[in-house]
Amino acid sequence: MPSRKYIISGGGTGGHIFPAIAIARALQAANPKAEFLFVGAKGRMEMEKVPAAGFQIEGLWISGLQRRLTAKNLMFPIKVVSSLIKARQIVKKFGPDVVIGVGGYASGPLLRVATSMKIPTLIQEQNSFPGITNRLLANRVNKICVAYHGMERWFPKDKIVLTGNPVRPEVCKLEGKHARAVEHFGLKPDVPVLLVIGGSLGARTLNESVSAALSRLKSENIQVIWQTGKAYAIKGEEEVVRNGATHVKVYEFISRMDLAYAVADLVISRAGAISISELCVVGKPAILVPSPNVAEDHQTRNAEALVNNHAALLVKDVDAREHLVNKALEVMSNPEQRQKLTENIGRMAYANAAEAIAAEVTRLADKK
């Protein structure tokens, strides 16, 4: 196979960065000679996460428009022009065979330049409601890889390929991990487990919902693995001690999510695109609490795609403090409901998404 050169652009959140890295690794596995350059937004988390994963990255001076009138918005046109100039320099110097966009601020200028230079391009949309960058690029790029049915509402039908979202390879393989997970988290093997995850930074609503219900959870015959995020970890531990809820295990961050999924009987989670894709792959019944603090309410739309297929339950953020734990305990006590949710969410899984996207990228490179 000939050596290929790929630019992968986008970022801003883990939901963009992780798929980008997964796609690169799938391309690398298929062609060890391939060369990669990532392009992100200066000051955003991709500028740290991508080098940590072993890839080179360049930064553009770009950010999003603020929803209200601010001084930052006055700089937006200048940032766009600067980023377009820098993006053209990067593309000319690196000479990519294909340019891949994963959403986020930096992918807009980079993909616009690439399409104007007639370089083959592909974008990957993680959400069921596309971000504005990908919507603006849709008519210019060659292929659009999506994770949900019905995306022809937003994108040209003939460009769409349904691939799913890339997920961490280790969560695809949970068989035989239950006993190890019980030991890892210090659990009792015969008591049901509720897993609460709010993303790598935690989620205030989920934390406050669990905290408010600790006295009740103390009397229930369940165990809880509670990922709080850094900001709430100490307070969460103090609350557990004060309430004597010794069967609630508090973690600032869970590094072995495969083991957490392996031991969980029910998962409470935010509804980020990658979190949902992982839940589908691991086939775990879930209660989703969409974050109200994301652009264009993506998480609610992601959650509804599962709820409409009877593959998950939804509790609104505004209702969570009062109803979330009660709903979780209700589901925990209903094995038949959990089994039905497990079956339905498993049908929505795409276990080899990164490889499928890499195959589309390779086809574009071969046609060049």
C-alpha cells in the first residue's frame, strides 16, 4: 500500500478529539506508513491530548461566536481570516491526500481551504443534530460519516455513510471482566451496581442528585460507582462518610471504564455522542440526563434518538434532583425492563466505526 498523508482537523471537546484519534489509529493500523497532521484551535484541549496520543498538531487562532454580544465577537472575523491564511499554508506545506474534519472550531477553516484546493475531504458528525461547522461544510465535502439514521434532513443523501461513532477499543471487549471489575472497585459480587458518570469533568446536576439521595441509597440493596469529576470529588467523599453510605464508591475519574461498564447493571449518564455510542456498544441499560449547557441542545436530541427506539430512558436536567435517583431505583428493581433496554440499545451499536470511517478515507485517497 502506498504511503498516505492525512490531515485531521477539529476538537474543542473530548467528543471531537477522541473520534479524531481513533480514526487516525484505524488508518495507521491499515497503513503503518501513513503520515498524520492534526489541526486544532489554539488554547483548546486538543493541543494537549493529541500530542499525548503521539500525533503532531498545529493550532489555528479560531474560536466560536458567542451567543450574546461581546467584545470577543468583534474579533471573530479577524480570527476567521487569520485561520484561513494559516490553514492554506498548512495544507500546502503538508500536501495531504485526504483531509478529515471531526467538528469543532478549527475544522471549518481547514476544510474550507481543502475543498477550495480540490483535495478529497470527509467529515464525521457524532451527533444526531449536526453542529453548525459540519452543516456549513456538507455541500463542499466528498463524504459524510454519521452515527444516526435520518441525517439526510441535514446532509446530501448521496454523501452520507452510516458508520457510527468510534469508541475506545477496550470497551468493546467486556467478556470475562466482571470478576476483575468487582475486585477493582472493591464491590460485593452478588449486589446490583449503579454506575453514575458525568463525563471526564463530572456533571453538577448528577452529583447533586446523588448527593441529595445518599440517605435513601444507604437503605437500598445496591452498590454505586459514582464518578464526580475533580471539582466535586472531595465533597462527594465527605457526603458519603457523613451519610454512612459505605456502599457508594466515589471516584474523581474512572480510568478503567471497561471494568465500570462490565460490572454495571444500570448507568446514569450525560448524553454526549461518544458516551451514548459506548453505551450502545456495551449494551447497558441507561438513564440519560442531557446537559442543557451544550450548543443547540445536541444532547437532548442524541438522547431522544435512543428513547424513540425504547433503548434508553430520559430524565431532564431540571427534573433530575427530584426524580433521577427514584427513577434509577425503580429500574434497578425491574429486571425485565433492564433486559428490554439492554436488547434495544445493543441493536443501535456500531462496534467497528473507526475502521469503517478509515475505509471511506482510504477509498477517497485511492480515487485521487
